[in-house]
Amino acid sequence: MSDDLIRDVSRTDMVDSRVAAILRAKSGMERLRLAHEAWELAHARLTAFLAARHPEWDRQQVQTAVAKRLSRDSS
């Protein structure tokens, strides 16, 4: 594995300069749409994950857990 790849995956808190350049070229509305789509995808995947992980939970319990996770609630 190259040093560049190791460095890139170890810094998940930074946006790659190539991605940043692409995002800067987009309009504010396009960036907002991308952010919303990413949130929707995260919500859908987390919902499916938690429902599969906790089959005993009803829909409301799953949605409550998803909301807590997405709002960074640690309780």
C-alpha cells in the first residue's frame, strides 16, 4: 500500500484537495443538494442497519435511535 493511500485514509476529517476543487466549482444550490442527498443516504442506511441489528424494535424505536445517532446524541 502506498504512503499516499495510508495518509489519505488516516485523515478522514479532511476533504481531499481534488474533491474540494470540484465542490468549489459547484453552485451553492448544487452543494446543498449533494449534502441533502448524503444525509438521506446516511439516514436510509442507518435505518436499515439498526432495524436488522435490532429486529425486536418497532419502527418508532428504530427511528428514535436513528435520530439520536444523526444528531450525535451519545446517550
